[in-house]
Amino acid sequence: MLFDLPRNYQWNFQDPASPTMEGIIDLHHNVLFILIVIMGVVTYLLFAIMRDASIVWMFPTEMRLKRQQQFLQFNGIIHGTVLEIVWTIIPSLILFIVAIPSFALLYSMEEILAPQLTVKLIAHQWYRSYEYGNIGVEYDSYLVNERDLSKSEPRLLTVDHPLYLPVETNIRLIITSTDVIHSFAVPSLGLKVDAVPGRLNQLNVYINRTGLFYGQCSESRGVNHGYMPIQVVAMDLEGFSPSSKN
């Protein structure tokens, strides 16, 4: 075999752990269904036209020639006003149907609620720093070398000091960088934003279940961006303690 796919590859999204990611997945599935329907209709019409325009002359029969003659008599539909109106209105309605949930999701992603916890994420070459503004805790997070991993820890995703976040809490994340453009992305939480030097970007996240979630730097502007993983530990608010591993 030229290509050997890994055994743990997946075709779908990661399991969502926030309302934002649930909305992204629902919107994706709904839009994908509409696209499949459109592709099916267009493909059927394309092959129907090819069949009517070619098979009649390649394999002529009395019935096919009669049908072609009837078509030529009523070919005014090519420049029909009604048809042009229909194929303009229907795509506009489809775009309108898709736009409503898209705008609602974008608005909810940009909405910053009253935060119960504020965490500042600072990207460096090539590690991250976390600062909990409400409780005065600061620490750095580095990639764990492969030789130091246990069997249950994923390669290139495990860090020595994860980001601890409480569940069922409105959390504000402030992201920046000290050198080059990095990125903060956690697919299960529906988070992705660039860390730009001299600029503060912010996100709002609400985690609805406990668990261990991974992300990586999604920028490819230089070497070692792939060695800046993000490990998020979502825990119950009662046992929340970001300094438990420091």
C-alpha cells in the first residue's frame, strides 16, 4: 500500500463540549444536507440534458426521434421568463434560509457575557503562559517529550501544566502573543482565534461537561508551531483549582 491510514482516524467532528461547538456541528450538518440535495438535482438535470442531446442521434429510434421533434417545437423554454425568475428566486431563498442560523451562531460566538472567570493566554516561542486574573495564579505550559509520556497520553498533545477551566461557568479568554502570530484552537470547545503581538483578542466559552480536551497552534508561520499543544482540563466548580499541579 502506498498510504497507510492510521487506525484512529475519524471522519466527523470531535465530541462537542460547549454550546458553541454544538451549534457549529448542527449548522454544518444542515448546510451539508442542503448541498447534497442541490448536487443531486443539478447532477440529474445535467445527465438528463446530456442524454436527450446525444443518445437520440447516437442510437436513433422512432420514439426518440419523435420526442426530439416535440422538444424542438417547444424549445422556447430556453429563454422562458418564468424559468429565469424561478432559478433566481430559489437560490436566493436557499441563501436566506442558510443565513438566518449562520448569523445567529456568529452573534452568539461573538457575544461576551458577564464573565465569572477571566484567563489570559500568552503565546511564546514555543510555549504558552496562563494567567488567572481572578485568583492571581500564573504558570507556563510546555510540551511533554515523547520519552516522558505514559501509554495513555497522546503524543504532541500532552503538556506538563494543562489549562484548568471549570464547567458550567462563563469564562472569558484573553489571547495575545509576545513574538510572532500564534493561534489558540480547541475543536471540542469550538474555539479558534489568532494570538497577535500587541493585540488582545477575547473569546467567551461555556463548558457543559467535564473532560480532557486537546488543541494545537493552527498557524504555520514557522518551525515548531506544531509543538505548542493545548491541553484543557474541565472540572467541576467545587474541585476547581488551577494551582493543583504547580
